[in-house]
Amino acid sequence: LLMEDMQRRGVPRNTITYNAAISACAKGAQWKMALLLMEDMQDKGVPANTITYNASISACEKAGEWLQALKLMQGMRCQ
């Protein structure tokens, strides 16, 4: 919803805008939304980078979702 609203307003869907949204999720411990945004990135063909993974891992860490954080770390190593 956020990314769709941004696109309607002329903000492009790219790694930078996704990273900003995921970082906002991390600040609010919204780990599920962070992971949904990462999934949306993959679906849209937007490349994730180290910042993307770090922000998503941070969101999981702040919510106490260590297993998810470890899965992200593993995924980051595979890329």
C-alpha cells in the first residue's frame, strides 16, 4: 500500500525507496511488513542490497524474531 501510494505520487520503486520504507519498519519493529516489502522487491525485480538486508534484520531483531533474522542473514550470504 505504501509503495503503491508512493508510485501514484511519482516516486519510483527502486532499491532506495524500498530501503527507506524497510528502515521505517525497522524503527517501528514492524518485521512482518519489512519482510513483505522485501518480497515485493523480488516480485517487482528490484534488487536488494546490503542496506536492505541490514534494515530487515534490524526489524526482526527489534521484534525479537531471531529466527527470521538468521534466515535473512543466510539469504544475504547466498546472494
